[in-house]
Amino acid sequence: MADIHLGYRQYGSEERALDFAQAFKKAFELAEKERVDFVIISGDLFHKRSEMDPITLAQATFVLEKAKFPVIVVEGNHDSSYFKERYTWIDYLSQKGYLINLKPRFDSGTIIIDEWDGDSGAYIDLKDVRIYGMKYYGALTERVLDEYLPKIKRDGFTIFTSHFGIEGYLNIYGCINSAKLHKYRNKIDYVALGHIHKKYVEDFIFNPGSLESCDQNEFNFEKGVFIVECDEELSYSHVTDFYTPRKFLFIKYNFSSPNYNDFRNFLEKNRGEGKEVVHLKISSKLKRFQLDDEKIERIVKEVLDPLVVRIEWEFEDGIFEAKGVDLSTNIEKRVLSQILRNFEYGEIVEDVLKLRDFILKGDFDAVDNIISEIISEITKKDKEERRKEVSREEEKIVKEIEERKELEKEKKMRGIGEEEKRWEKEKIEDEVKDIEEEWDWRRAYDQRSLLRKRKKL
């Protein structure tokens, strides 16, 4: 399975977050029913690599702790940063024994494929099966694959799992040409991928699709899990009936006049079963102020009983004429702003439009420059935020230390006995040490998950 996206509060809905958790739970119940030897999760177990909330973590551990089989996981683009190695929530669950997080390590730029030692590693042997794992590396994927794949050593039935897409099935960032994998067909029996949220099979390459719809455009994608069996020959089935994803209802309506009764009757004829995610596209030649937004939304909720309502407006104004303005560009900016506001990229609409133009012109040097500028700006903001956070924490620590020093001075002035002085000093030092360790936990692990010690102030 792949692309679970636990913790995704789609449209800000807590109920949608429960949908993603329920799909995960049902998939593991199916695995137990099928008496599988192990489960592979090919990336994006979580929706956010940071900002983990207790409920999402509980949803993961509740399912994983009941598993009676090994759970092999690789980190997807939503699970970890591919620009820097950081301690992730997948690392945390791995160290707690809930799963096995496979990924290579790098030593002086050379990729190292270690066997899983109970704490880390890039491959593991389970009975007569060897499983290799590689996390998501974004634009570096092909380069890492070029170094990784030649180092695979076939031993029994050999599986390679990672989180990237294959070109031709869906045009999104993070895809490669499948020829890169076919070149190693003699060393690998089965490739388990994620990242693309719809099911596809290409020879020995398998992508199950997500369990739920992470975007409105994914509603009609085939989703599910693969049940794979290998005796002398490989056999598999793509299972979808263990869970029913949330339904989406798409409705288009044109207001030729402010007649809300006609609109209500139209919805009555096009209603679903209720509790769907409703995407309503309203077009009209009327003026914007002639339609009552609140009344329209109220009618939708009364008639359709939706879980979520998303309304898109499209107005035609025959009187307004824009002079000296590129209307198509303005529309693009508006649409892109609506899309990007759900992500943490900042104001990069202009950069995205420039990228589009340069790609169409084939000016890939300019494309590289813009991407570098965007990444640099995002990194700069991230560093600044972390610097401010560290400064605040350090100020807090220094203040705590100074307060304790003052306390010690006051007690000396009162003539505290030598033994009590020593005891008080040790107590202060222990408390300061506790504060330091509590403050530094976020940065306590390096890329190999080894504890780092921070110098005392």
C-alpha cells in the first residue's frame, strides 16, 4: 500500500481526517485476514512531515501496534525533507519498534546499502525474501537510483520499494522514465512504488494508488492495495472493496436569474446519498452582488446534506472592459493563488507563471535559476524562523540560569551552611541540565539517528 496521508484534514474537516485513518485501519484488517507475511508501505504514511498532532500519532500507533507481521516503510515526500536529513516521525516509529524504516545512508558522498540491524539499514531479509528500500529524493531521484540499483544483490525473491512515480501515468513532479528500472529486471523481481495516487502495473512495477482522495481530481482514480503471492510464480490482485472512499459530488449550475426555487429544484434532482464532498461550480451573466452567497450555501446544505461544500464562482460581465490588462494572466494568477494558498509556499504565483513561460520556450537554464531562487527564499525564511526560535529558547535558558545564580547568592548572604550550599549548587546544576536537554530534543538526532550532545552554556 502507499499514500495513506494520515492527519490530512482536507478542507479543514476533522471528519475527512478520520476518513484517512479509517482507510488505514481497514487496510491492515485486510492484511490480517489474508494472513500476510509482511506489509510494505511505499511512502507518505503521514500527510505532514512536521506539526504532528497527538491524534494523528495515535491513529498510526493504534493500527501498527496490533500488527502481527513486519511493516516495511520508506519515507515519501510528505514524510521527510529530501533536501536535508532530519529525524522524522517514521524514524520515531521505527525506533519504537512499530515498523522498519528502510533507507540508504551516505558517507562522503558515497551511497551505503547496509543490512537492517534493528535500528537502521537499506535492506532486510525476511525468510526467502529480500527487501530493499529507498526514500523520496525529489529531483535527485535518478542520480541516487544510478548509484543504488547497481549495488542490489539478488537473494531469493527480491523486492525494491521507493516513493517516486513513473512517467506517463500522471504528469506530476517526482517521476522518472521506467527504463531506469527495467535495466535491472534481472536483479529485481518486484518494484513497489507510491507517489502517484492511482493504480498502475507495468511488468514488475506496481503502484497501488492511495487509499483516499487527496484531491478532487483523484475521485475517479482506481485506489486500493495489492495482495501479492509468490510461490514458483508471481500472482497478485488489486483489492478495493475493503474500504469505500468518501464520495465527491460535482455539480454545475448557471444562474440566468436570481431564482432560488429553480436552484433548489435542480439540486433535488441531482442529490446524492448525503455526506459527500460537494464541489459546486456556479456560472452567471448576472452581477456579482445580485446573488446571495449565504443563501445559496444554505440551500445546498439543506438539500444535499454534504460533509463539505466548495463553491467556485464564474461570472461574465458584458459591461466591464479591461484596457491594458491581460485578462488571461489575471485569471491564471487568481486560480494559482487559490491553489497555492493551501500550501506553505508563500507568495510565488509570479514565479510559477514565469516557470510556465520558460518551460514552453525551452529555456531550462532560466527554469533552474527560478527554482533555485524559490528554494533559496524558502530555506532563508525557514532558517530565520528557526534562528528566532533558538534565540527565544536560549534567552529563556539564560534567564533561568541567572535566576538560579541570584538565588544562590541570596542564600549565601543568609549564611547557609557548607553542606547545604553544596546541595543547593548541585540541585541548580541538575535543573539547568534538565532545561538544556528538554530544549535540545528537536535537534538531538543526526542523519543516522544517533544522539548528539550539546555543549552547556
